Amino acid sequence: MALVNPNFAEEMERFGEDTALECFNCGTCAAICPLIYEHFPRKMIRYLQLGAKDRIMENANELWRCLHCGLCTQTCPREADPGEVILGLKRYVVANWRRS
Ligand code: SF4
Ligand code: SF4
């Protein structure tokens, strides 16, 4: 079972990310994303909102699929800036990666 942390969104400010809580999970970004991959990037934004760090780390390789094309940010009906959220999550993963 994933652990949740409601303070994680605030923690992400250290990694240059402060817009994820604007997301209301409409799914527009996942629909427009050229990757068409398992609700990406909406899914990762939801993990961030919940503070599900273990899910983020388990699915970290998905972050590097992003083409940084900007389509998700252009079409987001909120100010969630999903493209920037992905960049912030990449910074978080790099800073917290542990070899097993
Ligand atoms: S980031 Fe924007 S487009 Fe994507 S699910 Fe959230 S509100 Fe919708
Ligand atoms: S910036 Fe990344 S997540 Fe957003 S639409 Fe492009 S490939 Fe998908």
C-alpha cells in the first residue's frame, strides 16, 4: 500500500515546483500528450498531490519519457503547468535516488 504525505507538495518547492495543487485531475494533459502512456502526466501529478513518494520512485523512469514539448502546459485549463511539474519531479528523483 502506498504511503501518502500531504506535506509533499510543499516539500517540492525546493525542487522548483509549486503548481501541482492547481491540478483538478481533468485528464486533458494525458489526452494531448503524444506519449499516450498510462495517463501520463496526470498520474504523476496525482502522486505528487497525494505525496505518494514510493509510487513516484517506482515509476521514475516514466518521467524521462517526457519530450518537453509543452503541449500539456498549453492545454491545461488550470495553472497547473504539468510540463514544469514533470521537470520538478525529475529533480526530486535525481536528488533522492538510492542504489539498492
Ligand atoms: S495538469 Fe491540468 S490538464 Fe492535467 S489533469 Fe491537471 S488540471 Fe487537467
Ligand atoms: S511536455 Fe511531456 S508530459 Fe507534456 S505533453 Fe509533452 S511529452 Fe507529454
